[in-house]
Amino acid sequence: MADLEHIYADGRKKLEKRLTPFRLLHSISTSDIAGLMANVYGVNNEYAVLAGLLHDWDKNYTDAQLMKRAEVFNIDLTDDPRHLASLLHAQTGACALAKEYKDLPAEIIQAIARHTSAATDMSELDMIIYIADMIEPLRSASNLQHLRTLAGNIPLEELFIKCYRDTLEHLIRRQRYIHPGSVEVWNAYAARKHGKTGKG
């Protein structure tokens, strides 16, 4: 069985060298929020706290370095590389962590891999890390306070959908590229919601 306390302590120590001071504080804050959300939504607290801490393991690599790491880890680079780099740190970080900590639970690795682009079949832990990364209190975007007030007061999947929608709207407002996989994720959850409600 994985010694999660040891991995947390070791990971935090290594993050002090891997990340900028602000990014380290963001990771700790994400971990704290993920732990609180896990308690509210009945998800494994230790997994949430550790995934939150480690989610930006590869964040400080340059775009070029991330592309090289993606090749080493055999990550799919079929899409335009210019648009992939901002998403890659989640996947390369997950791969690197799986090698760094051989007994790190697969659920944690998956949640880290999915914290930027999500997936059509997000687990509860996946959703918590995605949301915690977005709403942790060091982030200052004006729309986040409303999302923070919803945490714990609406179902987890509903909160995830609202956060994901805000991410897509942000990209559209800034006229940024939206990865085809992100559209697929949105369509999957929109279709699921449509099927539940029966409304257009």
C-alpha cells in the first residue's frame, strides 16, 4: 500500500525546487481546497489532498521542453503542437509522477492528467482536482467567487460543468484555440444533462 503521507512530504519538498514560489503556493492552496471538497462530496480525502498538491508537477517547463517530454512519454501530439503546449503539463506531469512514485494510486495519476483538458468520463476525484485548481483562493478572476459559493451547495458534476463552461467561455472571449477534445468533453456532458432533463 502506498505511503501517501511520505509521498506528500517528499513531493512538497521537491516542488519547492521545481516550481516558482507563487506556483508552489497555488499547489498547496489547490490541495487544501481539494481536501475540503473531498470531505463535502464523500471522496477520498488523502487522494484529493495529494493530487491537488502534485497537479502542477511539470508546470514550470517551457513549451519546447514539454513537447520533448511528451515525445519521451509517447503522448499523442497529432494536433497542432502550437496549441498543445499549454495543456501538456498535466499529462507529462502525470507520467513523470508515475515513474517518480511507483506506488502512487492510479486514481491520483488520472486526476492529475485530466486537470487541464478534462475527459468525457471524469471521476469524482478528477472533477474535484479540476475544480479546486480553478477556484482556489489565490486565483483572482472575477467570475470565481460565484463558483466558490456553489462548491458544496450543488452536486459535484453540476459544479464541474459550470466550471468547464466558464473555461470555454474564457477561451472564446480571448479568441483562443479550443482543443477538439475539449469540445468533445463539453458535448458529452451537455448531452448527458439534456438526457437527464429532457429539455432543449
